[in-house]
Amino acid sequence: MPNRSPAPLLVLIGFMGAGKSTLGRLLARQLACPLVDLDSEIARIHGPIPELFASRGESGFRAIEHHQLDHILPGLARPAVLALGGGAFLQPANRELLDRHAATVIFLDAPFEVLYSRITDSTQQRPLAGDCDRLRRLYQQRRPTYLLAHHTLDASGGDPEAVLTSLVHLANRLGVSAPARDTL
Ligand code: S3P
């Protein structure tokens, strides 16, 4: 995918449990720029995601997800951070939208076992996170597409601050500098 944004839109992608929302929040705070969490926006407008899956099925959720991404992208400031849900980047139409808006896509990568233990430890309800074998297959199917991102960062460590440091370095290389601060 071409990467041509002068003040980038940093888009975090990856499997469930990769830390997209947490790191998105930390990164936006560190860079003092806006954050949009696509799933939070969807939930704010349409209600909880598990209920959307139950009432409209996965295809109904994907249609809402695409519509919401299409709606959000034109109005986003640069720089900004956008955290996507784990399935959003898998939809070709969403990848086209990100490309059209010259987004810089960052894949937060981690082995399945690490992600699975985070998913099972979390209280967050995830409609697709049922059976371990099914989830592993989904991970294996999806990972080659995640690797189409412009950048891949290792997000397997337990300390989000370490990944945050890598993200901030990457943002610096892309021309976004964090304002001087004593603490996060
Ligand atoms: C999904 C991941 C979820 C959420 C929805 C579908 C997926 O977001 O968008 O349940 O298809 O992987 P997280 O990746 O933040 O859990």
C-alpha cells in the first residue's frame, strides 16, 4: 500500500488482544493528538458490539463497521490515531478506504498463545472469541492480511509501555513529535 501522508494518520490493526485500544489511547496521549477507537464509536452510536452481532449477525456488523469508517476518515485531523477492531482490516473495502485517505497502517503482532491468554483473561465480551481452535484458525487466516500493513511491531510483551516506546519512535520517524512531558 502506498504511504504518502505528510502528517500521518496512524491506524492500529491486529488480532483481538493485541492492545489496539489501550495502545491507541496511550499513543494519542503521548503525541497529544486525537484518538478515534472505531469499535467505541460504533458502540456509542449503535449499542454494544455483542448485541449488534446477536441482532444483525457478523455481516450486519461489518456493514456498520465499514459505514462508520467511511464516515470518520474524511474528518480526521492529521496527525491522529485510529484504533480498528480486529476484523476491520480484513475487509478489502476498508483497506481501500484507508489507502484512499493515505493512512499509515501499523500491525501490532503477537503469537496466538499470547493473544489467547489475554482474550481469556479479559472481561471484554468478544462475539468471535469462543472456541480456542476456531480462534486459532481465524488468527492463522488473518495474519497474512495483517502483514500487508506498512509497519509491523512486536506487541507480544506484557508491558504496554515498551510497545508504546516503539510506536512513538515510529511516529517520530514519520514526522510526528511528542511534546515534551515529564510523565505520560
Ligand atoms: C472483532 C474484534 C473486536 C470487535 C468485534 C469483531 C474481530 O474488536 O471489532 O468483536 O473480528 O476480530 P477487538 O479486536 O478490539 O477485540
